[in-house]
Amino acid sequence: MKTKAFTLIELMLVVIIIGILSAMVIPRLTGRSEEARKSAAKADIESNLALALDMYEMDSGSYPSSLDALRTKSTEAGNWKGPYIKKKPADPWGRNYVYKTPGSHNTDSYDLYSLGKDGQEGGGDDVVNWE
């Protein structure tokens, strides 16, 4: 009775082929995680948080003094109909977004940005709402 099985040579060839394929694919994917983080921060800034800030402004007549006012009612919000967001917003690097009102860079009357990977203002990796 003859059984079918893989030989050691066949298994080694499969392992070598998988190693060659992964050596070609992995270098192409290494920079993608940072791009994904920047894209997620941009989506938060331009869509999610911008919508919450605009809804707050429509209800109360002005933008909040801090992002915390989107979650809990403050004394400044006369006609607050929130919460406008469920949890405190953090950028993909785990830090709080920077919010300033009135904005100095933006005509939307607020500046909203992430400090990026390095966690410091400037340096070219910040994700901002005014560009």
C-alpha cells in the first residue's frame, strides 16, 4: 500500500518560495502604516470632528472653546443638543487633537490639527485643517 505524502524537498521548496514572496512584498508595505495613520487623522479632522463642531455651532451659535464641550454640556452652550461625539478624540498616534478658536490659519474660525508622528508642532508631519 502506497501513501501519498510530501517529501522534505517539496516542503523546503514551498518554504523557500514563501520566503522569497514575503521578501518582495514586505518592503512595499512598511511605509503604509504611517500613510494610513495620516489618512485616519485627516478623515477625523476634515469629516468626523468638523461635522461635530459644525453641529455644535449650529445649535449654540458659536464654536466651542474646547473639544470637551462636544461631549459634555458647558456653561457657554445655550442650546446644546449633544453629545456630538461619544468619546474624547485622540489622533492615530494616541495624542489629543489640538483645537484653537478663533483660528489663526483657517477661515472656518477654528484650527484643528494633529501633531503627527513626532508629537511636536511643525516638522512637516502635522495633519491640519487649513491646507
